[in-house]
Amino acid sequence: MKNITLNSVLDQAEQLSLEEQILLANILHKRLTEEKRKNLIQSVKEGMAEYKAGLSHSGSVDDLFKELETEE
């Protein structure tokens, strides 16, 4: 795959009409939102698996801060 720089992409995007630039921005926003959603789902699945395997535990915010203080 050819190396593509952000500047070259931006330069090419400037060649588009205003309507096409808006459409491109909307498409990118939707794709990024979907990618973030996928990453969050994966993170939740990993967290649930760790919890079920006994590698994590639940507690209050105070418990978390106490645990963090003892780790220092």
C-alpha cells in the first residue's frame, strides 16, 4: 500500500466541492464512531471475562482509591 500522509489527504479533500467535503466529514465521523463502539464492546467483553475468571473484583470508589494508595 502506498504511504499516504495526512497533508496529502487534506490537500485532496480541498479539491472536493463543499458538499462533497461535508459528505466526507460525515462519513468519517460515522466510521470513527463505529470504530469507537467496536473498541468499547471489545473492552467490555475483556473486562467481563477477567471478572468471571476472578482476575478483577467489584468495589466502591473509596475501595479503589484505598487500593491505589497501597500500591504506591
